[in-house]
Amino acid sequence: MKRILVIGAGLGGLAAAIRLARAGHAVEVWERNEAPGGKLRELRRDGYSWGTGPSLLTMPQVLRELFADAGERIEDHLTLERLDSCCRYFWTDRTVIDEDAAFWAQPDVARFLEYARGIHALSGEAYLNRPPSEFWRAFAPANWAKLRHLGKVATMRTLAQEVERRIRNPHLRQIFLRFATYNGSSPYRTPATFNIIPFVEAEFGGWYVRGGLPKISRALARLAEKLGVTFHFNTTAATWRDGVATAESGATTRADLLVCNQDALAARAGLLPVPLGALEKLVAPPLSTSGFILFLGVRGRDERLDHHNIFFSDDYPREFAEIHEQRVAPGEPTIYISISTRHDAAHAPPGHDNYFVLVNVPARNPLDPWTRAETWACRERVLARLAEFGVDLTGRIESEHIFTPTDFAQRDLAFRGALYGWASHSVRASLLRPPLRAPERRDVYFVGGTTHPGGGIPLVLLSGRMVAEMIMREHA
């Protein structure tokens, strides 16, 4: 039995803690905030409630597997509902498209999915289920036939170039370009391999958790406690050697192993420092996007809107150039709105809606925080843009809370507020993210969206599984 300290009660930390405790290790979790979940938490105000992080669950089998590995039935803890449509898309020319079964059946889309199926067949097992050092294990003789798809993976084309080759309709093209934003990247710079994302969404569906996705965090924390994991909230880890000192009291807790669920880039600049030259190399790749969020309690219901909605920019290339090259908030942003009251009426007063409004903006050094004027200007730009689509919120906002990249940096210790660490703008940044185990020592591991295999609920849970398996294998 090892004494293992997990820093951070995000989904990756919780997934690792559950499996390690199930294996018989003594596990303790420190979380600097007052509740588990990391970015996936709940905000309540004025009779409204919103999830503060991911709002769509994909690859639900990963979550089901975690409960099964802990000896539990997921149905005893969470109610999962498959959505008929993962998203409703809007354009200023008044075109509206639902991402439903009919959408995936369109000829161009179906052909694109067959191409993407090959990417998943070749890289899904190797990349999603194994650390990079063990990619080779996926290519056992039984899988050799899948090598016929190698050309789809080993290509210099970008995601956008492959989409434009295969899909003619400009509206459908824009939908498929959007999938690069699932890991905070630009479709015009992301490798074509990431066209695996729409296949995963089509194949395994988009899901909602009854009561809201933050229930996942709470259910996993309860499961961890049932297995003997000890939690310490409002506890900040300051330094690590053979133990961790708290920032609050300076008291040190000894442990054999550390699992760090903090942003890997931020941790290497603080909790687990590396030499300056190594740090400069680590933070040199371009960062993923951050987010500007409006949590709005809205009077009345707009029946044109679904649970998940996207209002597209008229000039997609310019929007991504502004974000990733000019490093400014886009002048004409693409806007995402999630309204969980479409499935949970209790998230707002009767007849009203809770809008989670998100636009992509650049990551930002917290030493250069968003100003009040800048925040208000971005808010007005978003609301004015929605009005162009006929979604006029004038006089309808009853409750409002704003979240900026500076808030992500402060609340979640996200490096410069970036939501996913590195942007996937190169093969190295995509496939060789900050590793699951610290290269310079055998007792420190990383989980979460900034390490392998990436961001999003299922990938973060997979990072926790991989680390637990590595610990059980390397420290048996």
C-alpha cells in the first residue's frame, strides 16, 4: 500500500483517486476551492443555477467504466440522457441546422464520418487509452489491418484543409471546422487527425446528466469517500519535495506519491518547479483559448433555442486569426449558449431560462488582467451580436455574472487562463503534451486537461485511469 496525495479534486484527480483507493492505497485529496469538480462546478444566484464548465458529455462509456471499476452501477448515482440533437446552429442568413440523426445521414456528412471512422480505428486505441510511451502496444498483429488508415493520420493537412476537400456546403463546413474548438484550437492550424472528434460525437452521442453535469463531480467525490479517500477542501498545496506543505499553515504532509490535478504548465512554474530554461521550453508552444462567459438569468423562454446553440461568425478565418495570431477578443465572435432548463426546469424560476453564454478569447497573462471597461465592452459586443440573430435580451436579464480569463487563472490556477494548456497546432503539441509522469522523478504524476490525452470530460477521466494504471504497474 502506498500513501498517495492528489492535488486538485477535478475529474482527473477524482478518477485517479477512486481507482487507487479501490486498489488498496491510502489516498488523500487536497482542493483549494470549497467543493470538488475543478471547472465542472455549479453557480447559484437569484433562483437560477448554471454549470460553470463543460456542458455536454460525450463518450459516456468512459464514465460508466469508472463506476464499474469501483464496483458500482452508474444508474445508482447518475441519470444519463442522450440528446436528440447535440447542437442547433444559426447563421445570419437565417439558416438553422440541428445536429441530429438526419444531419449525420446527409451524403457529404456520412462520407466524412466514414473517413473519420478510419482515424478512430487506427488512433483511438493507441492515443485515447495509452500513454504516448506505450503507443506501440496498440499495434499488435490483430490490429495490423488498421494500418490501411495510416495516410489519414500521417498527413500534413490541417483539419480545415481536409474538411474543405470533403464537404461542399459552406454551412456544413463551418460546423465541422468548429470541432477544433473542443480543445481550444484553430481549425486552420490543427492537424487533420482531429477530425476524429465529430466521429466520436456521432458514434457515441451527446449526453446530459439529469440535474446538471456538475452532479458528475459530486457523485465521484461521494464514491471516492465511500472507498476511503480523505478530502481536504480550502487547502492549497504550496511546495512538494517528499511531501506537500500547505500555503495556509505551512504544515507538511508526507506521501509516497503525488498525483497533480493542477494545470501542468502552472504547476511546473509553482508547485513543482523546473529550471528556468526548461520552463521557458514548456510554455513556448501557443496556448489554447480561454473563455469569456456570461451567466444570465433570462425572463421568459425563447422556443427557437435548444439546449445547446451556436451562433456563427460570418468570417470564421478572421475570428481565429484575431484570437490565435493577434491575441485579441474577436470583433464578431461565434457565440455558444447552453440552456439546461430545456431538460431541468428547476434551474430557473418558472417560465424563465438560464443562459450560459460563451465566446472564445485568447489566454491572458494574469499580470495584465481584464479591465472593467474591457469586460463591459465584450459583454455589449456579445449581446449586440445576439440581437442580430433576433435574440434580443434587452430588459430580460434578471441575474448576471461574468467570468473572464483572469477568473480562470485565479480560480482554477489555469496557466494564463488557458482552458486546455497547449493549443493543438502541431503534431508535438497534439500528441506529445506535458507527460503523465514528471520526467525528472518517479513519484510525481499529472492528470487533467493539460496533459495526455487532452481536455474534455472523457479525456480527463482517461488521464486519471492511465495514471492509476501506471502507479499500480510501476509501484506494485
